[in-house]
Amino acid sequence: MDNKKDKERRETNEIFIGSKPFMKYVIATIMQLEKNGSAIIKARGKFISRGVDVAEVVKKRVKEKDGTDLSQGIIIGTDAFKNEEEKQINVSTIDISLNRN
Amino acid sequence: MDNKKDKERRETNEIFIGSKPFMKYVIATIMQLEKNGSAIIKARGKFISRGVDVAEVVKKRVKEKDGTDLSQGIIIGTDAFKNEEEKQINVSTIDISLNRN
């Protein structure tokens, strides 16, 4: 049971960066921080730059709003998969964890 | 004197990511690692995704070549400057330090 709860919590505090309007991701991240005290911004490939932008704007807004410096952890990695032609594709990934301490 | 040496060393082990062919940055980073034991991949704005790709490919190549797992440190930040119309522009930055330990 606990395991399931942990999983749900983990899943809900992840923000996946795509091509929706920029501020949607900023607001979603701030809402997760309010709710869970933590949020993980996840991005792949060309969206990595955008993920960093979201994290930077969130940190600035939270600092301005209530003076909190969010702590952060950053992991980069590679996802390997096969495309339709069975060719191996590597795509870089970034996970930026933000926490209220 | 020492200060000057430190500065030179720091400057020379930085790789700035731009729009040159991708493998140029990979090779430059691997050469810095051979020479100094460390390299810092620096990228701004839309080049951040590319900087992460370079770091990931370098780590993979070094691992394949001599089995070394490079240690890494990642810093993200914001550079603020004024454009030609005196408008404040913020651009996200990433510094990825790679070290042979």
C-alpha cells in the first residue's frame, strides 16, 4: 500500500516539458511545490533548454513571493530506444528536482 | 602569479557550445580531459540541450575507451543583460563540469 502511495506521489509531482505555452509549466511546477513541497521537471532532447528555463523562472518567482530559496538537484542522462526503422536512437534527458526545505 | 595561472587554466578548460559541428565540441572536451583532467561544458539558451548531448557523448566515449566513469557537477543559472532596445533579457545557462577522478 505504502509503495503504491509513494508511486502516485512521485508520478504526480513530475512535470513533463513539451510544446505547450511556457507559463503552463511554470504554474504547474509552482502548484506542485505548494502541494507536495517538491517538484521534478523532466525534459528530453530539444526540450531540455526549456526545462532549465522553467526551473529558473520558478526559482525566481518563489524567491520573489515568499523569500524561499528552493534547493535543487540535477541529473542528466541518456534514453536509448529504437525508431520505426529499428535504428538505435539516443536522446539526452534532464531531471531537475526542486524542493522547499 | 598563481592567481593568473589558475585563471588561465580555468579559461582553457571551458568549452562553449555554439552551432559548430557537434563532434567538434565532443573532441574538444575529450582533449581537455586528457590535458587537464577536467573540462567545463558551458551553454546558454537554446544551446543548453546541445551541451547536455555533448556531455553524454563524452561520458560514453571515455567509458568505452578506458572504463573511466567521469564525475560530474551541474549548475544552472540565469544571465541578465539588456538588448539593443534597452530591454532586460534573461537567458538560462548551464555549466557541466566533468572530472577524471
